[in-house]
Amino acid sequence: MRTYVGGHQVVSDTDFIELALGTPVELWLGVEGESEMERAARLDAARDILADNPGFPDDAIQIAAEAIEEYAPELLNTIPLTRPTARRRTRKAVAA
């Protein structure tokens, strides 16, 4: 089954996040191995987005809170792990 959000096909969890935020996740988190120049450009673009949309951080927090609330049972579904009991070694009689 295919999922569409606003006419865009969603193929991964990252797609849902990007469509909810309206920006790529990498813009906010960066990418491994980016240069100082790339990082500066990314942060500059992020500042521009925040300047144009002052309510963006609140919207992002609300989206995150709603996701946590909806998926909390799965996120917090843990099962206790029991410690294996130590095996007792028994000595076998040695035949002479």
C-alpha cells in the first residue's frame, strides 16, 4: 500500500518527517563529513528559515510531541530480561 501526504509519496520515515517539517532533516542535523563551508551554508539557510517562520520551532515541537504521544506504547514497550541462572557444575566420579 502506498502512502501519500499532500500529493507526495512517502517511502520512508524520513519522508514523513521532511513533509511534516517542510524541510529536509539534513538541514537541521547536518551530514557526516560536511566541510566547514557546507556547515556554514546549512546553518545560514536554517537561520533564514527560522527568520521567515518564527513559529517553526513551536510547530516542530508540537509534531514531535504528537508523534511521541501516539507511538508511546510502542516506544516504551519493554520486556524485562531475566538473568540466566548460573549452572552448577557437578563433579563426576573418576574411575580408577
